[in-house]
Amino acid sequence: MVPLEAMLAPVNAPLIEALDLDAPYRIADIGCGGGETSIAIARNAYPGSSVDGFDISPALIDAAMAKEAYGDVPIHFHVQDAGQPLKEAAQFDRLTSRFGIMFFPAADAAFANLAQWLKPGGRFGFAVWGPPSENPWMSSIRTILSNHIVVPTPEPGAPGPFRYQNADEFVSLLASIGFADVSSASWKDKLAIGGGMDATAAARFALTAFSIGQLLDQSDQITARAAFSELASFFSKHLIDGEVRMDAHVHIVTGAQPVE
């Protein structure tokens, strides 16, 4: 498992539990990336279910399709912009995404489209990041980089990892689309940066795996090394059994397509 997938894997359990997979369902995984979440869903799905993973990146879908067999529940992977309609609407009993729905250019239109993917009575479960202040694994990187380079301040509501940090606003958005019984629950725990790395490896991972690290690409080597050193020093204060582990807060947001 690649480091980012290993880091985020603990979120799978509460997300899958929220989907209430109590019968044979057809399940769609939005922004499935390399397929690890789709595979986890398949392993926990009711016999007779099927899973379809969708991602806009052909390279990630190729990586997902190259993985070994998933067990008895079939998985199919597709290159698909989740903001665009499917050929056949109302196909799925369950719709889910782990951190794959915060980047739509036009959120209202995208979620209105996703509503058409669900059968009447079908349910969804989305995992999105809570506030940056409660996700220091990311906010600390921004703070440390700002000590060395100019780091732009994200526009509120703009596409990005913390777009739906305010759970109440996200719930209201989904309700306005027409979803029913929309609610949010909090999941809080520590995540192992990079899936289990020491401070130096975790700093290297963070500056290459997260897009914010790209801001260092245009800086000189002295600046880049200073930022790296400060981040590694910060991570060294968060070692548990030799691994960097930091607090995380995730919103698990659920709801349903109304029955006609």
C-alpha cells in the first residue's frame, strides 16, 4: 500500500460503517484514486454486492485495475468526471467518497449530478476534513512553510482539502440539492504520517505527497532545506513508538435520496 493510502486507511472503517451495507448493494466510490477504498468497501460488502470506482485520473484508474483480485465482490473501475452525468442514471444503492468530493469547480452542479446516480431510497456517506485547526498534520505544514516562503491564503469555499471544514454548511448544501436526512458525525483519532514514518521520512513525504509542498519548487535550495529541517524538527515532537502520529478530525456526512 502506498504511503498516502496507508495514512488514510483508518478512515475507511467509520466511513464503511456509515454506509450501512446490510444487503446486496451496488456501490459507487467517487474519487477512488488507486482503488484502496473501493477494495476495502468490497471486503466489507454484503454477498451479492458490486463496487464501481470512479476517478478523473486515467493513471490512478490504471493503478487500481492493476491490483490483485479483491475477493467475492466484483469491482469495476472507470475513468469518469463525477461532475458529469452517467450514461444511465439512478444505478446505485450506495454512494461514497473518502476525500474525493472537495475539488469540484462547481459544487452545486456536481452534487446535483451525483444525486442522479442514486436510486430512490439510496444512501450516501462522504468523508471530508474538519477544520485545519483540528488537523495539525496539514495546518502545521502551511505554518512552517510560511516561515520561509509566501503561502497564499485559501479562499473560503474554494476547491481544496478543507472546503467542507464547516459541517453545518456542507449539510445545508446537500439538503438544498434535495437529499434527505442529511447529518454529520465526527471522527477523531491520530493518523500516522505517511502510514508510519520517522520524522525525517515524514517531512520528506509531506512535502512531496501534499500539493502545498509544491510551493517550495520555485525556492532556492537553502530555503527548501531550511523549511524541510524545521518540518522534520516539528514532526520529531510527535513521535509515538518511532512513528509520527498527529491528530485528525474528519466529518462523516450521510444522507439519502428521497423515495419517490
